[in-house]
Amino acid sequence: MHKNQSALIQLHIAVLMFGGTALFSKLIALSALDITVYRTAIAFLAITVILKLQNKHLRLHNHRDYFIVAGLGIIVGLHWVTYFAAMQMAGIATGIIAFFTYPVITVLLEPLFNNTRIKPTDLFNSLIVIVGIYLMVPDADLGNQVTLGILTGVVSGVFFATRNLLQKKYFSGYGGPHTMLYQTLTAACVLSFFVETPPQALPLQDMYYLILAGIVFTAIPHSLFANSLRYLSATTAGLISCLQPLYGTILAYMLLSETTSMTTIIGGILVVSAACFETWSITRNKR
């Protein structure tokens, strides 16, 4: 098999697993924060083993980088907590779509980091996203669980976009697995102070799911994704990543019998279409 074909398969598997991560918000009977802490701790151990097997150095280049990656780890930890919370409140499909506002949020935040200007097409895409989210929201009252879940998903997208922009500016000299190693460690350590369920009180089934989430749906897909970028363009990787909401929705329907309303589907199409366009536009300009 050609290296490009192999990389494309690896990329699709990685994105499918990223979409499958959402299932654990429903399968594990813990709070979003507890799921995040145990998942990141297990992922840290798994990524350490993967890097050791690849004979890669674990140390960073200088002391300053440790402080930077610690800050990134806190942000990514907050992203994961709000990500799982969004799906626990609004459902998997709705939560993932709300989170996938992050490509457009990235474009809106980027001028704060790079002294660039927002283009008219970016504002138009933002309007499309707003319309898509409006169609998904069942009630303007934050007392509605679905509405609160959608808002939480958008907040998760803000954290994710912020982490990506900061990482690009201050931590771009490291590979994906190396970066995730320290970010998962930081997230697990910082958030562990707020854990509600101690390890000894975890139900056996939840422990199995957490191990599955940490290794199969976190450490492995990040490694596959990073490896695929060696042979595929950023445009290809970005556009295929936009399939994550689709994969997550299909898996939720097949494994959890979770259905989605027509207005949510229409809103989701608008949000994901805007995300795909921004992803394509950004990577095309970089080339």
C-alpha cells in the first residue's frame, strides 16, 4: 500500500476515534470533570509508553517551555470538561456540533494573536454559524438543559481555539504526541484537586471504559493523526477532521440509539459547512 493511502486510512481512523470519544460522556456514569481527570491520566501513561517505544526524548528544549505547556494543559483540560459536559446535557450530536464552531471562533480570535484583519467571508461564516446554532437551540432559557449544553459546547470550542492559537505561537516546535504528553499530565494533575469520585470508588465498568477512552480513543488517535500529517497536506487533514461530528452522530445512533431532530441536523449542516470552509481557507492560505 502506498504511504499516502496508508496515511489517509490512519487519518480516517483517528477522526473516527475522536468522534467516538463523545460516547463516553454517556457510557461513563461520572461527572464531566471526573471523566476528564481519569481519561487524561490514562492517556498520559499511554502516550509515554508510545514515545518510549519510538525512542523519542521526553524532555523539552528549555525551562520556559514547561511553563508554556502547563498553561496549555490547563486550557485543554477546561476544553475537555466543557466538551463532555456539553454532550451530557445536550446529547452527543448536538454537543459535538456546538463544539465544532471552533474553526470559525479561531478565525475571529486570530487577529488578537497575529495582528491580522478579519475578512468579510469570515464574518459571513460567523453569521452562518450563528444561524445554525439558533436553529439548534430549543429555548432561549438557560434553564433548558439542551440550551445550556449548546452554550457549553461553544465555550469548549473557545477553549480549544485558544489552545490551538497559543500552541501555534509559542509551542510549535514539538510534535503532536510530545505536546499531548505534557498537556494530559497537566490537565490530570490540576483538575484532580476537584475530583468527586476517588479511584477506589470507581465502578469496575467505568474503569474499563476510562481505560478504553484514555488509550484507544485518546493516545492512539493522536499518534495516528500526527503520523498521517507526515504524508498528507494540512488541507486534507483539516477537511477530513470535519467528519468528526458525522462520525460521532452515526456512532451515537448505532450504539446508543440517540436520535437527532431535523432542525438540529439543518443547524449542524450549516455549522459544519462553515467549519469546513474556514479549515479549507486557512490551510489554502498557508500553502
